[in-house]
Amino acid sequence: MHFVDAKGLLTGSAGRYGMNIYRGCTHGCIYCDSRSRCYQFTHPFEDVEVKQNAPELLEKALKAKRKKCMIGTGSMSDPYMHCEEQLGLTRRCLEIILKYGFGAAIQTKSDRILRDIDLLDEINRSAKCVVQMTLTTWDDGLCRKLEPNVCNTKRRIEVLEQIQARGIPTVVWLTPILPFINDTPENVTAILSECVRVGVKGVIDFGMGLTLRDGDREYYYDALDRDFPGLKERYIRRYGNAYELPSPRAAELRAILQKICREHGVLCTPEECFSFMQELPEKHLQMSLFDI
């Protein structure tokens, strides 16, 4: 990893702000879109760029905002990758979010988030906190191939269960679904059954497939050559250089998702899930009225 002083941290517009404390990742997921050349990395992806002044930038930005809102993190780089154990920058940023009464929406694959469950609980009590967890495959052996340097799906389910036990809402990203790899009714049903059991608020799916761009396509195909011999050629024959690669079973899998989620009151469209995650109840205003 290497350290930089960033010029800014928050991106987005009023009411919808996001931040990435790190740039790059060490999880090694074979399908990672963040590797794409369009993001203009000037350093190796695993040589994580650390925005060492992130807490200072965040505090300056939140102090200047009059209207409270949700602050998202994890869309590009996991805030709980390996270096967070030593650096604690994500925790410091959460402390600032709590201090200024904002909400937090965190996306991760790592059980390291449990280190900060006390802070997540406090944020959720004072404003709102949503924890988002990516789940792709129920099979442990396959998970080690797809996401080699992060805890497996069953451990992530345990994390969701512990977070839900605190009353913190959770959302699952059931994506990507990789054609001819994890695109089976059995896999999708197993994951969704656990989502229902632990009580997740919503499940996000983007068409039961994956996307490939220049940069991550090459990395993904190298992984296919290594772990799924012959599958790269099958992809090329079916999809060419397409950006969107829907599973041949996309309609069937989407029907399973909708059926299970609707039966159990789980949000199951991106629009529903994002609307929920972006909404910040004005708890602080309600409390101030009672204090008058």
C-alpha cells in the first residue's frame, strides 16, 4: 500500500454522498469491475492507495453541511480490506459521521466490519445505518476461487445475522451471477433462503449476470483459464466483447428472486433498495422537538 493526501473525499450531490477511503483492493475477486481501465489506475490494483487524510476531509465536509443525509462507502473499494486492521481509517470516519449526526450505508464482503458494530449501532440509533453485504455463491470451494482473499459466504451470513440482531438493517447484493459458474437455481435459492432467515431488508440484483470492461475482462479471463479450463472460449463465442453478459438462465433466476422476496416482504428491485438506503429519517429533528 502507499499513502496520499487527497484533495477531496465526498462525491455526489445534495442528499447522496459517497466516499472511498481506499483505492484498489486486496480481496482478489476475479470479476471486480473496479479494475477497469476507465477508472484510470496509475498503480497496481493490489497496491492499495490510502487516503491518509480522509478523516480530516470528511470532518471538514460534514461540518459545512446544514442538511443531514446518508454517507455511502464501499462502492469502489472495500472499506474493510486487510489494511483497515492496521490503519482504522474507516472507523475514524464512522466516528465523524456519528459526531455530526449523519447516516451511513456501508458495502463490504468482510467480517472485519464486526469490529465496528458498536459504532454502527450508535449511528443507527441516532440517525440510520445500513450494512450491505455481497453474496455470490453458497459453495465454499467455489467461493475460494471467485473471492480468494475474503471470508466465505457462510461467514458473511453470520455477520449479517449479528448485525440484524442489533436492529441494523441489511441489504444483500446478489451480484454478479457468472454465466455457467454460479447461475443455478440451487445457488440462488440457497442464498435467498438464508437472506430470509436472517431478516435482510432487501436484495439487489442487476439482471442475473455480470459486466466486463477493458481491464477487468482480461483479469477475469485469466482466472477462467486457471480455474475453469475451456470456459473463456465459451464466453467469447456467446458474448464476444459485450459489456453486459446476462446468464442464459437470467429469467428463471430472476423469477426465483422475485417469488421468494415477495413472499417474505423483502425488497427486490434496485430502485426499492436504493430508495430505502438513501432515505434518512429525521430522528435528530424529532429528538430536538422533545427537548424543547
